[in-house]
Amino acid sequence: MEKSICTGSVVYYKGLYYAFYATRLINDGKINEQLSYAISKDGIHFDKQKPNPFYTSAPGYSKRDFRDPKVFVDENTGVFHLFVASWKENSALRHQGGSLVHMTSKDLKNWTVLEPVLTGQSSVPECPDYFLWNSWYYLVYGDNGDTYYVMSRSPYGPWQEPRYQALNESWVNVAKTAAFKNGRRIVGAWIPSRDQNKDNNGERFGGNMIFRELIQEPDGTLSTKFPEEMIPPVSAPISLNIKADVDAKADGGSGVSINTTSGIGSAHAENMPVNCRITMEINPGTSIADYGFYLRADDQADHGYRVSFSPHDKTVWLGNTMIRAVDSLDKPVKLDIIMKDDIIDMSVNGKRCIVNRCPEQKGTQMFFYAKHGGVKFKAIKVSPL
């Protein structure tokens, strides 16, 4: 009997849809993962094919970890290709055996195992994705719960590491991509729940869908931003009353300047809606340790979610999660933030995104701060959802 089907994939070829998946079975008390597929004429009703499973294990690879087949077809030759997440036995480095097995077949009955398309990972490279976009090939995979990718001008490598890993957001799981209109490309993934709905507890399976739009930089590196069509509708912006606290000067109702050399300067706004869209521009000084703000904060930001930007470390924190290798944090930064119930999602300069599951804090204040330097928060607009 089939147990779970892991992460599968579908390809359309000559009028038929082919859905490949892995079944997780228990034999003699041991878990084995094996490959199966089904065929459909309409993409809705599928017929499982026999033998089922059609492939049980690849020589030299784990039987326990053999799942998540990513399928594509070479249109010129009619050859089906599978990338299968597994673990290479007797790898040169014992703890770096994570691999993507490369299998091919023309009749879907006889399969050839080629050299792995990816090796040397610290965990099984789960839920792979693979696509060609503007002369670049991209191989996407999971490693210890996070999403990474490598890129190449050739179909199967040699692969190169991008300048930064825009798909690596800790609360974005199983990122998959799809072509969109006008040459665009969309990422779909899911945000897990937090165990017992506590801010500092770990992931719990199941949650909400999340979407990103991919941007291809001139050197092939991928960036991400909010898909414009999916930004939620908002009401008219509220009037902000920003109060200067320490080493700060309010600039009307839409900005504040902070300049401090002795420690941290701050300002705050009250009566912030829990669910809203916030946009702003931040202009940091030439030398500053870090800057940012607290969302859903209470008095003196005793509680709330700290959002911080460190130009020297190139890191951005949102609560207790972060993204790395974020460029240009010492230059003007444009932010777009969506707060909806327990999800806070943020786009940085339309190139990097970060999201967090934040269930506990419900404060109605927003605190701005700067540490060891000067910064201007400009054009702040807060619009209730």
C-alpha cells in the first residue's frame, strides 16, 4: 500500500501529462522510497501505471532516501529525465553524501542511471526544481530545510554558485517555479506554522502559500520581489504622528531623522494597524552600525518584532529570522511590508524578500532606531489592509 508520495512533478509531452512521484513504504520494519508515475489526458484525472513502483533503487544510493523526482523531457530526442533526491553511499566525505541522481529513459520502462547532477550536500537535496531561463540553467534544491540553487550555461553543469541565495528564506519552504506571462517567472512555496503558535518555537507542517516573482540579474543571479498582481488591496493611508524620542527629529507626518554617535537614537509612531501595508525609503549615513524599526511594538519596544539592517554584515533580520548577502544596505533602501494576521512579509529594494511567522505580539506602536550613526526614514506610508 502506498503511504506518502513526497514531492512529485508533472511534465506535458505529446498530448499527455506525466506525473512522477515517490511512494514511501515499510518493508520488514525498514522505510524504502520508490518511484511511480501516472498519466492523464486532461491534467486532472490520472491513471497509475504498472509496474507500480516502476523503479526501486539506484545502485550506490540509499534505498531509504530516494524521492522527490523532478521530471523533464528532451523535446528533440523524446528522452525523459529524472532528478531524484537521494544519498550517495560511501561518499568521499561521509557527511556530504546528499545527491541528485540523474536517470533517463525513452520508454519509461528501461532506465539508465547517469552521473549525479549534484553531489556533496550535507543533507538529501529535497524537492528539486530545474528550468532554463534566458540561456541560463537553474537547479534548485533543499538542504537542511532551506532552499538553494546553482546555475550554469550548460544543461547539467558545471554549476556555479550565485552571488547570493535569494530563495533562501527560512520560512519559505519547498520553493517551486513556473513560467509566467511576458517572460516572467513566479515562485510558489509555503510558510509553515509555528509549534503551539509561539514566536520562538519551531516549524510545524502545513501553513500558508506564499509567492515571489523572480528577477534575473545580468550575471544570471536571481533576485525576488512581490508579484505586483498579488499585493493585497489597501485603504487610504492613515495620518502618522511620529514622536522624536532620543537624538531624533520628526519630519512632518511621513518621516524622521535620527543621528546618534553615543548609542541608539529612536522615535516612534502610535496607533498602527495590526494588518497593513507599509512602504518607506531609508537613507543611512556613510557609517552606521545598524538601523531599523520594531513592528507591533508596545511601550519602549519592550515587545515587538525587530527589523534590522546591517550594512557591514550585509544581513537583514525580521524578528528571529534573517537573510544574508544583502547588497547596498549602506545606500538608500526601499521597503514594502505586508502585515497580515501572524505573517509579516517584506521586500527589500525589489530584489530580496524575507518573511516570518509572528503570532504573539499585537502592539500598536512602531519604533524607529539607528545605532552609532545617522539615518533618515522618508516617505513612510501606512495603509490598512
